[in-house]
Amino acid sequence: MFDRLTSAAEKGRRIVPFVLLIAVVWLNLYIGREFFTVETSARMNSMQGFWVAMARWAGSAWWTPTWWPYWDAGMPFEYTYAPGIPALTALIAKLQGVSELRALHMLSGLVFTLGPAALYLSLWRLTRSAAWSFAAAVAYSILSPALLIAPNQSFAFSTLWSAERLYLIADWDELPHMGALVLWPIAVLCLFRIIETRRWSWVATGALVMSAMVYASAFGTTLLVISALCVIAATGLTRSTLALIGITGALTYLASCLAIPPSLMRLIRIAADSHGHGWSAKSWTSLALTALVWTILLPWLHRRVKDSYLRFFILFTTTSLLIVWMYDFLGHQFIPQPDRYKLELSLGLAVACVFSLRPIWKRLTSPLQLALLTLLVALAAEQIVAQRIFAKNDLWGRDITQTIEYRAAKWMDAHLPPDARVMLPGSMAQWLNAFSQRPQWTGGSWATAPNPKQQRALEAVYGEQGAIDGSLTWYRAFGVQAVAVSGAKSPEFWKPFADKTKYNGKLQVLWTEEDTTLYRVPVRIQSLAHAIPEDARSTNNWDAIKHYVAALDAERLPGLTFKWESPNQAKIEGNVLTGEAVSVQLTHHAGWTATANGHTAPLESDGIGLIWIRPPCNGSCKIDLIYTGGAELILSRWASSITLLALAMILIWSRNRSVLISVHSRPVTEILIPRTSTNEST
């Protein structure tokens, strides 16, 4: 009898952690269940239109290098955005038979729900304490502690109770960022297990999880670097630890370099510099201040906190707080967009605060514990109800077809040639290709824009006031045939034009609704390819750009034709004479090649980042423009594919000890670094 009771009690203890996991999942499903029941609650100020467009039109881009002609005068698909969220959206849409918009809304719900669940599971496996892991996951689910110490506006205790996580994922642009955060606790678990076990299986698991974070968001890369440094500092600096983390990091990048090839990292740096988020002298100061805090904090942590996991979370939370505070109060930063790391700060605070209270809780009397627990449960229930009400009011279904973004897209599809490039402002650009395959001069994310000169031209157009000669020059240089301007009363969200009336009475009106007007740009030949004198090639000099536009205006009629054969191939036909070159108003990239009448034609970039071809023609000329991706993007895809396959094989083989016992049982550092001291082994 006693044995049966003992066995039942043991089974009960085994079941409890899984019951708590179900409770965490239920809690978040209860709060945000409209994610799964309405078509969409998307706001047009969000970037959700980006991800819908990628999910809808990517086609073969998931598998092979593909040109994306829709944004910023064209770009490689790799430069559009981190592919994880759009790829999952496309997969859900296909599997569920729903629209990409509905699929994205469902994915938002999954990320919202699974984030706290992943945190609970990882903490439970790290600490072996299901109850305290559950408390941390609940705190992360329903509280916004970052806003209490780093408020978005003025300080208020009430910000602690804000539904910040739901608001950011539903209303703004943090779905990819939060997608990376779903995987982050698992990555942290893997980092600790790699150091503790030194096994290839954990190295492979960690590299796969961390590469998935990179595919989800560029923030995942920075988050991984910070986390790896915190793990090393929390566990102790040894040769084997550095080797293990270094090997895992190298495998992670090789597995994910499809999402962030080297050239894209360079573009991200350039974009960060141009938007005030790049490296500067202040960055050294902020980095030095962070190092100073670490130098003071680490010895104290190693003396007073015996649990390496808690040391990690305290160090990670402190680092996140420094990143946010230095930017908010000093204007200093050493990573791009530091103000967006409040998500990491809230997660870290939830874990660090809950587990720091555990020793204090154990010293309390049982009646006091019961009283406090009753109060905490009541407060949690009150907060859950409040967040449920917020979610119901925030996640109501919206009819996208009634928005100005949708109506403008459909009007253009009905009345403009399908390949006519347009320039749309703000949210209209962000959502155009969710509804249409129309190419545009705007539309992309500034953080990964492939042509910095195009971005500077765009800023000049938005900032121009009074005369319109400057903007018309830029439009003609980049082949823009129509431009929309959102007035003060327009429902378009951002309204970026400084002078919203500058085209009134000067350009032909094509369409107007709700203080939003589409104008025709006067271009002589409506084609993206032009035969012009070689000496008209543009440079980065304004006079040379005006000379280039003048050559476009004087081009011989009927001009060259430009036709897309596929996303990666275009055909240009017409007369090209000796002394002339062909200007193609597409963003130049090393992946483009050209042949003219069957012969190789030199292809390079002009002064504003567009394609410049010198075909060996004197008369009729047929040019085939082919995009292959170039050596870098092809090698990146091969490197990612081979690394992912190798990591999967390691996982499969390491589970079969009889087949690969040496790989499974021998520590990875025994193979790569000879063991010199027993103190380095765990």
C-alpha cells in the first residue's frame, strides 16, 4: 500500500511540470485568442505588409537566388528582410488554405503564446524548479517591468501593468523580433548544456536554434552575441568554454548566412550610420561604461550568487538595462536601434526578479507564504482580466479593403500599365505589394536598403519644399511614372512629405481620395531601359545627374523596350548606336549579367547605383539581362544548406550510440583542444 502511494506521489510530481506548461499556454491563448479567430487586426502603420508581400510573391526565392523587383528599384531577395516570419506565413497559408494576411495573424498568435511557454520549459530544464519557472513565465506573460524603469513616456507605476508585449506584436513591427525571443530561452539552455556536457549533439542543437533566431530577425544576431558573452562570464572564462562557444557561433553563422550574407552586414552598417544608429565616438564611451559595470558586478555575482543560471540572467538584464538607459538618458549606443531592447529587458527582469526572490521566500513562515501567494494570485487574476479586455478591444477584425492603401493599389492596377514604377509614401509603400505586384521606388526597409544613393534621393524628395525641379529630376532618373502624396487629412499614417501641396497645379492628377493624390510624372519614354550617349553616364555629382536626366529626355523615339521574362530575366530590344550605352533603371548588383546579340556585354554600376551596359551594338540590339545572384549569394546558400544538413546529421547520428559512440561520448573540446587540466571539465 505504501509503495503504491509513493509511486502515485512520484507520478504526480512528474505530471505537475507539464500541467504548469499547459497553464502557461492556456493563459496566453485566453488573452490573445482573437489572433486565431479573426482575419486580421493589422494596423496600416505596421510593417506587416512587408511580410505578407514576401510570403505571397517570393516563389522560388526560398530555394534559389532571386531578384525582388518590387521595392527600392529592385534588390536581391536576401536584402528584403529576415526570411523566417514570411516563410512561416507562406507555409501556414498553404497548409491551412487561408490568405497570407490571415496566416500572418495566426503566426502572431503563435509567437505571443509560445514565447512564455518556451521560457518556462527552458527555465525548468535549467533550474529543475517547475514552480519558480512557472512564476517567471507568468510574470513575463502579464507584466511589462521594463516600462517601470525605462518608460516610453513619463514615469508611472501603472506602466508595469501594460499589455506591452501584445501591443507591440499586434500593432507595430516587433513580430520578427519577438519571434527571435521565442527561441532565445532555448538558445540559452543550449549554451549552458554545451559548456556542461561538451557534446557535439548540444553544439548541433544550439547552432540550429540560434540560426533560426537569425532567420527570424537581425535582432537575433545581436541578442546571441550579448547572450554568449553573458554565459561565458557567468560560467567562468576557460579555453574550452571559449572554444565551444566559438565553434557554435561559427556553425550558427554558416547555417544562417543565407539570411545575412557579408554584403548585407555592410549595408546594415551603412544604413545605421545614416540614421544615427551607427558606430561613433560615443559608442566607445558606452562600451567602456558597460565594461566598467561588468567589472564591478561580476566578482560580486561569483561571490554571492552560486547558481550560474541566475548569474547569467542578472548579467543579461543589467546589460539590457544599460543599452536602454544609455540611449534614453545619454544618447549613447553601441548597437543599432538600442531603444528596441526593452523587450529583452522585460524578459530578463521577469526571470531575474522572480528567482532572486526565491531565497527570501524560503525564509518566510508558512502562513506568510500562504497570505502572499493568495495576494499574488488575486493580482495576477486581475491583470489577466485587464489584458483580456485590452486584447478584445485591440484585436478586432479590420476590413483591409476599405483602407486607402488597398484602394490606391487596386486603382493603379486597373488604370496604370502593370510594369509602371510608382513612388508611394509611408504606409502606402509598406502595404502596396501585399495587394499588388507593382514595382515601386520606395517600399523597402531602410535598414537593409541596397542602394544608399536611392535612400538619399528619397530623403531629398520628401524634404523638398516649394519648387519641384529636384524631385522631378530624381523621379526621371529612377524611372518613376507616378507619385502619391498624402495630405494632412489623409488616412495614410506617416505623411512624410514636408510640402504636401507642392505638386498641386504642376503635375497631372490621376486619382484622388481622402486628401491623398496620385500624380503623373512626365517621362518621355515609359521604359526602364534607355539608349543614351556614354558621356551622359551619371555620377554622384548633381550636375552630372541633371545631365543624365537631360539625355533621357532627349532619347531617340521610340526608344528601347524592357520586358520581364521572369523574376531573374529581362529582355531589352531596340536600336543602340556606336558611342551609346544602355542605362537600365534597376539597382545594380554583382549578380546581374548581360549579353547583347549573343555576345557578352560589360555591365557595371553608374553614379546613382543603377545598371550601366556597354553593348557591342551598332543598330538593332537584343540584350538579355540575367540575374544569377552572384558568387557571394550562391556560396552563402550552399554554405547554409550544407551546414544545416551536417548539423541535422550530427543530431541523428548522435542519438545512436552503437553507430557513433565516439562522437556522442567524447567531448567536442577533447577532439579540437587537448585537455590540459581536469579543472576545465564539467
